[in-house]
Amino acid sequence: MALYPRTECRLAIANRKHAEYILCAFSAGEGALGAGLRGASQMKLEFGAVDHVDRQDHVPIHATYESRLKLVELYEKYGFSTFHVTEHHFTPLGLAPSPLIFLAAASRITQRIHFAPLVLIATLYNPLRLAAEICMLDHLTKGRMEIGLGRGVSPHELGFYGIDPKDTPAIYKESVAVLMAALTQDVVDFHGEYFDFSNVPMELRPYQQPHPPLWYGTAHAETAARAACENANIVSLQRAAEARVPIERFKDEWRRLHGASGKTMPHAGLTRHVYVAETDERAAERGRFGFDKFYDSLQYLWRKFGALDAAAVRNVERSRDEALLTGSPATVRRKIEEQVETSGANYFVARFAYGNLTHDESVRSLELFANDVMPHFR
């Protein structure tokens, strides 16, 4: 039986050097403001929220889970379209190594918001098991489940599971092929180097047909074009000026392939750490407080195992100051306008809980954002 037809559209996340991953993840500056900045009446924007569920000092893990789930309820209340959660292992950067379990809990306390992991590390899963769990969540949420896929970029996290990082592109390619076949076909037959399945009956099929929407994180024009071919969504961690290259390629390719179909263009988003307060000074102070702890967690495995050279560390230090978007509501509105205008994004993904920020601080920042920033873009 033929597999899901992705020959030309398969998104294989490009290889990255280890240092480039960290640099990319925190190269999120504003970029130069382009000529003719659009006013609020013209700039329409959809909003999502993302969470690493990172460890907090002196806070029990169960309390962190409870706090983050309460925030998900608020994201829905305030009209965020999608909640994203990341997947990390053996690091304080992420206390949700099984994103689907966290999303299952979130699904029981929400009714409208969609869920899209950014990303499920497909390299670490049996793809048949992953397909079954995605189908379960899609039915439990009545079609609010979406699928973010990646191969994993931390050699340490992969290595602890016995995976050689040099094998991850090939494993990922096979895993995604099996996953998509399992989601769209009645029987899976696949014979590859890493996965071998014969005549497997697929009892579970997704609530959404032919499958839930797809998401990818990307920093490259080529992979953005492949995502557009699949009618998938993309999110970038890059500086706004750098993100413009893959986002423009994504939009151009999507219009060429799908523009006459009547479909709505998928999301092409930017993601940022956000802290909103009554004054710019207070926002900068508390945002930096939270971000410094998050940044330490980000580097935990890299520093523990000595993977970064001195030049890479210097580059990361220079770029991390541009990753945090803080200010009063007016300042944050202006910064978002600048970044969206520069990048061409149609979707903005905010992170409100990170590092050692208290629950109340994250809630207050979120409330100011929802009440005094988001309406500006609607």
C-alpha cells in the first residue's frame, strides 16, 4: 500500500551546528523598522502562547504544573488561538518531556483553544504509538489537536536515549513517513532502515480529516518552502529581519501552490519572551529576572558537557539581550508592530511564564497584554 504522498513536500529539518541552535533560539531582536509602518487598523494579527514548563527554584514540580495549567485557562479566556508546549529531556529547560500528557490535562479544562506542540521530537517515538496518541487527543478535544514535528537539536537529549545525532535526519524522515501513513491510511506497510512494519491495521483515525494541521519550527527558506507545500504552519525564533527570508519564501510558495484553492494561509509566526508592566523600567527589570534563569536552564546540558566553544558563547551572550520583549503596553505594541512589519509574520507567539517569575507576575503581564496590547491588532 502506498504511503502518504509527501515525496516533494517532506519537511526534513536541516542540520544545525550545536552552537547555532542556542544562538538561533535567542536571536529574536526587533530588526530595523521598515518604511511605511502600518497602523493598527491595517495590522491584523493572531496570537498564540508557548511554554517550556521550565523548572523554577524552590517551587515543587506539581505546583509549576498547576500554575501553567491555570495560565492555559487564561490564554483561552483572552482569545489566544493556540497553545504550544515544547519537548525537552533531562534538563531544567523542560518539565514536560511528554507534551501530549500535559496537553491531555489542558484539554480537560478548556473548550476552544487549540493545542500544537512545538515540537514533538519524532526521532524519539515509535511512530505508530505517536499516531495513536495524537488520534486520541484529537478525539478528546473534538478537533483541537494539531501536530508540531521536529527531529531534535540537542545531541545530549538524543544521546541519552542512545541515538547518535548523525542518524537523526534519517530516523526523523522515516518516523514522519510512518506517522503520516498511520494517520491517513487503513493499513501501514513500511520497510526502512530504522522502522519495519507489515500489514498493521490502523483502528484509530484522527477526528480531523485527513489529519490535524501540521507545524514546524524553521529558520531556513528551503524548509519554509517545503512547509508551504504541505500547507503547514511555521514559527521562527530568529531576529525579525532574519525571519523575513523564510517567511517571505513560505508566503510566496504557499500562494503559488494554494492561492487559488480558497484555503486560508497558515500561520507564519514569530515567538518571543514577553513581560508587560505599567512602566518600561519595571517590565525590563522583571523580564530580565525571569529570562536570566530561563537562559541558564537553556544552557544547562551544553555547559555541563562542554559542547560550546568560546566564540559560540560570545555570540550567544550578544544575541540573548535581543530575545526579551518588555515594556509598558504602549511600548510592547510598538515593538510588536516593528517586528511584524519587518518579518512579515501573521502570527505572534508569546511566552509569559519563564524562569523564576511568580505565577502572579505572569498573570499580571498576561492581563496587561490581553487587555491593552492584543486589541490594537484586531
